[in-house]
Amino acid sequence: MEPLKNLLLAGLGVLGAGKDRVQTVVDALIDKGELTQEQGETVLKDWVERGKEEQDNVTSKISEETQKLIRKLNLVTRDDFDKLAARLEDLEKRVGGE
């Protein structure tokens, strides 16, 4: 799970670095008079929104792929473990165990 987390964090770092680059380009276009300040803000805002959407998509995809891998490896999920532990506790009470 740690490699997936690192991959996600690396992706987020790239998005953050990308915003700085886009800001630099937008500022240069504003300085040259090719964009107004308002247009530049709109471009940057749109880029940030698309970046957030893409980040959400990547996060969702990683989660889906992780779940597929867990099922493929036939690993027990925390939810499955908790349910089994609750059943065991209930059975122990019924037979006078702990």
C-alpha cells in the first residue's frame, strides 16, 4: 500500500509544481498584453479545477485498482476481519468463553 501512497503523493507534487509553471506563463502573457488580468485569473482557475478533477480521478482509480488487487490476492479486508471478530465474540459469549 505504501508504494501506491508514494505514487499518489508524487502525482500531487507534480500538480503543485505545474500550477507554478502555469502561473508563470499566465503572468508573462498578461505582461505582454496578450491576456487581461481577468482572463489570466480565469485561465488559472480553470487549470486548477481541471487539476483537482484529474487528481480525484487518479485517486479513485488507485482505490479501484487496490481493491481489485486485494480481491485477486484473496486478502482479508479490515471490514471482513471486524465482522469475523464480532461473530467470534458472540459465539464465545454463547458457549461461556471469554
